[in-house]
Amino acid sequence: MKLTSTAPFADRIRQELNPPQAEAALYTGGPLLVLAGAGSGKTRVITYRIAYLIHDCGLSPWNVLAVTFTNKAAGEMKDRVAGLVGGSPRGLWIGTFHSICSRILRTDGKAIGLDPHFTIYDRSDQLSTVKRVMKDCGIASQEAKPNSILNAISRAKSRFEWPDLFAANAKNYFEDLVSRVYRRYQDTLRVNKALDFDDLLMESVRLLKENEEIRRGYQKRFQHVLVDEYQDTNQPQYLLLRELRRDCPHICVVGDDDQSIYKWRGADLRNILEFQDQYPNAKIVRLEQNYRSSKVIISAATEMIGANKGRLGKTLWTAKEDGDPIGVIRLPDDSAEAYWVCDEIQRLHSQKNLAFRDFAVFYRTNAQSRQFEEECIRRGVPYNIVSGLAFYERMEIKDALAYARLLVNPSDRVSFERVVNVPKRKLGAVTVSKLIDYADRSKKNILRAAWDTASDRGSGLSAAAAAAFHQFADVFRYCHSRAAELTLAELFNELLNRSGYRAYWEAESDPQSDARLENIDELINAASQFEADIRRNEGSQPIDSIMMLEGFLENATLVSDQDSVNENEDKVSFMTIHAAKGLEFPCVFMVGMEEQLFPHQRSLDEPNDLEEERRLCYVGVTRAKVKLYLSHVESRRQHGRFEWAQPSRFIEEIPSRYREELSWRGADHLKHPYPTDNFTIHDELIVQEDASFQSGDMVNHRSFGFGVVLGVEGEGGKARITVDFQNVGQKILIQEYARLQKV
DNA sequence: CCTCAAAACATTTTT
DNA sequence: TGTTTTGAGG
């Protein structure tokens, strides 16, 4: 277990990390707060720290828990730790809060009365539950929007208020409504054997609080806990950590109070601001050296965020060069904005040898993406809209998963209602309500009740409806009976074929439904991939297909594998600023920098909300490595109407010495406004082509086109290559900048 | 029970 | 302007 023979990992840490980073990675004297500025290498610190703990400190990987918010972050962390210690350590837990909680609850949830086969409800499952409950309570959706009720419930949960407490605290009519829905919503989840995202956390905390023995087990196991993005933790997450680390606070949290942008989702900035109060002997380490952006960008960001009060305080600096000023441009309207941005991207792409993947466009609201998408299509600029709708959010995928969930958990009414009439089985809302009543009366799970309607007169359903229900339920009975002999993919296929779901899309003949069928195949593909992975890891242990399916479903709900930025594709990225967090790009456009839009009008009343908008802006600005543009328009089409707009206050908060006002002279490319762009292309911008060239090679250049190599002087990246281009004649190019492609 | 057209509505969304 | 919810009519 102990690797005493090899050189201490600590030596490597002192060599490869800067002093504050090393201090953070090596400190084991108690609670530790690492304030990690944007681009300061926090993941590096966490991964080196994990490696240090298991390599030098005699800890088994089993004793270390690392918690992140996203699966992407967890995956990246796993990979990097594996890279450091040579192979992924067995027993090391790196995962999201939710996946860790779900694992705890599936193992030990029985102690507080949870079924280990519980289903996890995502946002849309929650919403359908709320809608149903509102109907049952006789609350019209005009009285209160289902969405705001759900938000209120979720916020109550993140304050750890169960229905009773919430009801006692309800102060106004709306909260009374919420309280009624909340109670019934929670009952429904229990009947359905379902937990929503918030429940995963709350129930875990409850389990650890109520069960001494189980708590001790986890405490003994997790001797070191590391938490990433601590500024985004909410109350239950804080409590969970506290329960896990109650007696022996080897806890290390990493975060940046200036990058907290999820307060509206329950994140509680106090967790990080008051860490020292909660752990009086906590040590604080600040990581202030930024390795990402130019001096201008860092200074601008620092000045801007300085307008916020209530910060822990941190001064970023960088060793990089000053860089170009931030380009600010005012445009007549939103379509001109899209025109100008795409035009500028094309210009830089051809004149600066930047790849399309070097560009990103950030906006405040998703609705703004359309203009850019259209402009890109018009010009043939390759683009990718990040986080449009995730694969797992697509209708056909949700349907297929609902079938699967119902197979695993026959009590899951939300899934039942979703698919019972897809394809159409003449089982409308009224008929289904009757079945639900019958299930309640006879205390049967919903699938069992559906099956029994055929033989039980007590259901009060028409013969036709009873037959339809029975036939529907029989598909699941059949699949269950064959689960032992089928692979996961076969089982899934069987389910979708027998239920008629696949035929339902095959019957449609438009190209849309073909795409849907492909998505379904993709899902089944993923399932069989999942099965292969499990079988490889678990060895020869026989695993029942139903259990396998359960694992796959969990993966599908908890891992919303959104099509994120694919670094292999050479495309411009478009995304909301929220989605940009954690990413970086050489050249960034922040568009729609206008009052009412950014800061958004809904945040103007509350000073705290305004500060969050400013942090959001800070996050956006600090994504840029080399060049940043801010654009705003005189009038913008919003909800179909033209609205006049003023420049965002955030622009003014950047001192003018860091800005350069650009001017727009119309959509004529001959009168194009040329900004001063003497930014050099840093090494990291260059995709180093490892090809070497020699005389006679046929090559292609992005702007000069096709040509023949006449001669090469020097070697490697600095080699000077003389090329005779078909259209522009002879040119001498430096290999590392030219990005020549052999033809 | 289903369909389609009018009406209402419109931040951000790691799990 | 696009999307989602509603209610009237088939």
C-alpha cells in the first residue's frame, strides 16, 4: 500500500508547481481553502494533491474522496490523476455530488426506508410531476406557473426545508400554494419510488445524520475530502461535507468567489465566504497567477470585478505580455452585430491564420444565438452551438428511457404516463386518471395495476381500456422474464419493438423521424458500450440485464452528456456565458453588451443579483486568452419588437485605457473597420503540424491557396519554407505560423 | 380522444 | 419572433 521506495512525490510538486500551488497541494495540517483565480491552475493543484496523498502520505486511494459539480470535471480529474500516478487508483472516489449521493443511497438508503431501485427524476420529470400535482390540488396553471412552483420547491429543498417546515413558514398566497404542491409532490415521489436531484443530497444528509453507524463507516473511509468549485455549493452540499468530515476535518475546498454564477440555483456564496468561521483553524492559500490571458485582459477583468462588494479579495496577475486592447463596437442592430462578428471571424481566420476553433461567441440568453447561426450558415462558417438541447433531452430519447425506467421501477408513474399512450393506445388523460385511482385504492404499483385491469372488475375501466392497459403492461412482464438471457442492448431493443415504439417512428416518413430513429439506435449503442465497460471491469461476475439497465439509466440521468466543445472539430463555438465557465479561447466575442440584457433586467432590482451578473461578466472576460471583443447595439429585436438599448455598464467599468472603440461603416466589406490587431499568435494557439516539408511537396494554405514547395531552410517550427502559389506567386513562410497542409 | 389554431409568454440550467 | 400552453371543434 505504501510506496516508500520511490522518490517522494512532494519533490515533484515543488518542482512543477509554483510556490502557492505547491503549498496548497502539500498542506495536510487541517482544513484548507484554496482561492483559485480564473486560469490559475486549480485542477493541477487538486490532482497533484491527490497523487501526493496516496503516494507520499500512506493513504489508500480508498480513503480519498474528490467531489466536483460536473461529470466533465470529474472525468478530467480522473484522467489527470491517472496520468500522474500511472493508472487509475483502485478505490479512489472522484465524482459529482449527485453521483456520490446516489451511490451512498443505493448502498445504504434502506436504513431510512429507501428502495435501492429508486428512479432519479430530472428537471422535466419534476415538472411533469408538479403539473400533475397541481391538477390534483385544483390549482390552475394561471394562478402560478408550474415552473415557478418547481423553482420554489427546489429552493426550499436547498435550504433544507421539508414540507412541514415550509408550510409553517409560508408567508403569502404564493407560498401557501407552493406548500400545498410541495407536500403532495413529495408524496408522489415516494409512491413512485423516485428521488429528484435535490433529494439525492437531502436524503444522504438525513441518512448520515440519523444513522450513527453508517456515518462512522463513511467517516472512517473518507479521511481526505477535496471539493472543486466550492463557491457553487448549496446548503445540503455543505451539510453533507460536514457530516462526512465531522470529527476529523481533513477537508480541502477549492473555489473562486468571483466566479459564483449559480446563486439562482441555490448556490450559497456564504459557504466559501464563511469557510474560516466554520473551520476556525482553516488555512487559506491564494492562487493569483493567471496562466491564460494577456495583461490587458486580466487588468480589465480585475478592475471590473472590483466594483463588487462582499468578496474575499484576490489580485490576479500574469507574466504574459500586455496584448491588444479590448475591441468595443457599437452596431445599429442585432443583425448587423451578427454580420460584423462573423465577418471579423472570417477576416481573422484568413489573415491571422487562426482556426475556427480558436473563436467563441458568448451571449447572455439563448435566444440571441439564432442571428449568429443564420449568419454562419449564410457565409458557410463552420459553427457549433454548445448546449442547445442535450442528447438526453430529446423527445425520442426521453421516451425510450421512460420505457426502460418503467421496466426497472414499475412504480414510476411519471415514466408510465409519459409512454402509456406513445404510440397512441387510446389511453387518454381521463382513462389514465382512473387507472391511477385504482392503483391507489388497491395499493398496487402502477404497472401491476395496469396488468390487473383485465381480470379485476374493480378497476371500473371500460373493457377496451382494460385490454389496452393489459397489453401494454404485458410487454414489461415479457421483457422481465427474458432479462436473464439477453444482453442489455437486446433487452432494450425487445422493449422498444414489442411496445411498438420503434414502429411508431418508422411509420412516419419525414426526415425528422429518420433522425429520431438514428438517435434511438445511438442510445442502444451507448447501452451496449456501457455493458461492455462494466463487463470488462467486473470480470466474470454474472450480471443480470435488469441490473445493468439500472446502471445505464443512472448514467443517463446523471451524465447529461451534452455535446460540449469538441476540440477535434474546427468550428466556431457559440454559447451562453454560463456554459463558457471553465473553458478558454484565444479570441472571444461577448455580444449583446447592453443594459437590460446584460445585466439582465430581472437582476436590476437586487444589488446582489447585479453583483452576480458582474461575476458572470468577469467569467466571460477571463475566458479570453489573446483577444476580446465586446459588442452592443442601438436597437435590438426582442420578443418581436424593436427595443432601444444603452451600452452595458460593464463596458464603462473597464478603464478606457484597456479599450479601443471600433466603428462600423456598414455592411460593405470594402469599408470594413480595421481594428488594430497586432496581437501575436502565441505558441499555444498554433496547432503544431508535425509534418516536415521538402521541395516538391504540394501544399495548401488557408488564404494563399494551392502551391508547390520550392525550398526549405532550417528545421522544425522555425523552418522557412518557400512556396510558389498558383494564384499569388512566391511567398516565404515560417512553418509554425503558416499551418501548411500537404496535399 | 385527438388535432390544430389562437393565445400567452419569453434569463441563466453543472446534476 | 419562436415556443409552449390553451381550448374549441371534429
